Amino acid sequence: MVDLPGEPSRIDIVGEYIEKSKGIRLLEIGINEGDVICELRQRGMEIDYTGVDINIQNVRKFEGKVIGMDSRDFWKTLTEQDKWDVILIDGDHGYSTVVIDMRESKKHIPVGGFILCHDVGHYPKMSNVDAGSAFCEVFLADKCFSCSLYPGHTDGMAVAERLK
Ligand SMILES: C[S@@+](CC[C@H](N)C(=O)[O-])C[C@H]1O[C@@H](n2cnc3c(N)ncnc32)[C@H](O)[C@@H]1O
């Protein structure tokens, strides 16, 4: 999907939440060409980056760790100690995978960290979009997280902050 002119881009939103988290560790599920990390580095942000994509042929060269793997397998390689301050979920948008990415991401976010989920749509349509219904199912009833939809972003960016 695309960011429309005049609205906060997915990159603006990721940058904002890295600052809010007061950390530097970013995990991106679904890198594509690497626009997010390349643009944030151009803006001068210090970021300890890890990106995962099932197809890394399109990924540009940048400083950071790139893992060519299906995200469903990537989560299995992690231990409890692996944490990121911000996790952007923007890989496979089909329900069966995105719901796994959301569930697994919860294990790797510290208190005060943020999980950002792209392409979730908007209320009330959110529940008709795979990523939106997965977000509602995984996060809304979880008292460890405070959930919101970022305002004015056409594709829909849901934000889950770990509270405890
Ligand atoms: C929408 S693009 C990511 C865009 C990128 N986050 C950005 O903002 O520029 C989705 C990416 O997810 C990757 N992808 C699809 N299924 C995946 C999976 N099961 N595991 C990991 N990556 C996957 C695709 O190869 C594609 O590069």
C-alpha cells in the first residue's frame, strides 16, 4: 500500500515510536527494499536494526541485520532474552501468518516498547481486513497492552504499547 501526500507516512510513525520508546532497537517484519531503515538513517536516527523478509533479493545495502527467512520460522529462532523497543509488523498480510507475527511479537517487546501493525484498515472496516481482525483478536483483550489506531494514516497503523 502507499502513503498519501500530506499524511504521516509509515516511516514517520516508526520514527516517532522509536523516540517514544527511548530505545534504539527496531525489528521490521517484511523489509521489501528497506525504505524504512534507509529513510530513518538518512534522518540521522541511531537504530540497532533487524529486518526479516522471506525474499531478500530486493533489499538495498544498509547498516543492520537482514534475515532472509519466513517470519513464522524466524520467531522460532528467538529466546526470551531477544527484545526490541519497536517491532513493525508488515510482512505477509494474510490472517494465518499475521496473527502468528502479532502473537509472537508480544514475547519480544519490553515494558514501554511498541508493536506497530501496518495495513490494519480503520474502524469499523478494520475487522474486515485480515491484519485488522488479527490485531483485534491478539491485542484488544490483553491488559498488558494499550491499543490505538494512529490518526490520519490511510492504510491503518495500529499501535500496541506494552504496559506491564
Ligand atoms: C508490504 S512489504 C514490506 C514493506 C516495508 N515494511 C516498507 O515499509 O517499506 C511486505 C514484505 O513482506 C514480505 N513477506 C511476505 N511474506 C512473508 C513471510 N511469511 N515472512 C517474512 N516476510 C514476508 C514480502 O517479501 C515483502 O517484502
